[in-house]
Amino acid sequence: MITAPRRTPPKGRSGPRSRRVPPPRRTFAQRNRNRLIYAALAVVVIVAGAILYVSFTQKGYTCLTEWTPGPTPTTAPSATPHIGYYQDDMGRQHVAVGTNVKYTFCPPASGYHYNVPGVSGPIIPRLYGPNEVTVPQNWIHNMEHGGLVVLYRCDSSQGDSCDSNQQAALAAFVASFPNSPICHVPKGVISPVVARFDDMKFPYVAMLWDQILPLQQWDPTQVLAFFNQNDEQTNPEQLYCAGPTASPSPTDTPAPTDTAAPTDTPAPAGSPAPTSS
């Protein structure tokens, strides 16, 4: 049987076409998956950096004035001189963490504060180094429970060194801290908090609730004398025992429990008043 030869397609015409199915069209997200992942990571890094920047540049509190003591109180020769000064009470209301509080005096020996025990207030009693950030809203709650707070300034423009020798001396103070004078609360329960605070006129300040002892140089003996004479007498929340109430003492302002004050709410006004024995 003779078959006809296959005819060659005319020039310009292709032969039988293949029936290949084109690949499905990818979405924008599929085409740019890696770029989107890198962009998302960059956004996370930028946001985290911004949060850190704000946390270190925004104080979270405002000082209306830096506290200065008045004239030394006059006492009778037979009376025991009172160590330190009373500072007008600025209330004790709990505020939401992150609330910016205005304090009439800085450093404040009372005032609005946070209420997350062990985290934001009362905070763990220990030495906080120059690069560890605390705010008054943290350690005011320690004083409310009868704790001692020691603040040191770290301002190079004021001649403050904040060197290793200073930190070693403060660490030794914390390590050898005694029990409280009335309730015999051991160190590490509520006292002492030692932290950096630059918004004050003195290189060092020791504080109990409504009481303040300014120091031009570090003197642990004087700080302990202040603590032993005045601790657990003016703090409004006596959790560890029923301590006596000192007189004259600044009027304590009762506060609703766990009630947040508005942001930037000023504390009650007042003026520093030295005590008389």
C-alpha cells in the first residue's frame, strides 16, 4: 500500500501546537514573600527601638519643685533631736502602671504610686545600679509599707561620680541592713531600696513615708540613725505590726484601693516643713 507523503506545512505556519497548561498566577504575597518578611522584621525592630527610646527619655513623672529643707527645728536641750525633716503629704492613691504623676516635691516621700507588688510597686528591695531605671511610682509603695528608700544622684554636671567605690559602699549598706526597729522586719522584705534619682538638690537622700534626710555625702551611720528613730511610725499601711503613730505627723490622705488617677494628675500642693520634736 502506498501512502501519500506527509505534506510539509507551508512556510510561516507551525506544526501541531502543544497543549501545555500555563502555571497558576502567583499572588502578590507569594511573589514577595521574603521581602514582606524582612519588612515586617524591620518594623518590629523599629517599634521596639522606639519603645526603648521612650522608656529611657520619658521620665514617667513630673517634679514641680526640687525639695529643700527649711530651718533646722529648735529643740529643748533635754529632748532628743529629730533626725531629718517632715515633708508635706502628697496622698497615696494607686494609679495604673504608666500613669504620669506630678509631684509637688522631688524627691517625693509620699504620693500616687503603682500597685503591682514585686514588679512595679512595692519593688524588690535591693541596690539598683545607675543604668537601672526606677521611678517614684515604684518605690513610694515601699515607703507606704514602712520601707526605707535611699536615693543617690548621678549627675556629672553636679560633680557626682557614681563610680565603683560608691556602688560598693551602697552594696555594703544593703548587705548589712538591720531588722526594722519596731516590727523587726528583716532586710529584703520591704527595705532597703537604693536607687538612682537625679531630680534632687542633694547627692544622697534617705526617705521614710513623709520624712526625708538630705545628705551632702554618703553617711550610712546617719542613715541608720534616721531609720531606727523614725521607721514604722508615719507610714499609713502597717502590714507587719501595729506600730505607733508619731506626732506631729503629716495628715495621711486615705485613698481608694486600686483606683487609677488621671494621667498628669497633680499631687496635693504643700510646702516643706521641718519637724519639731
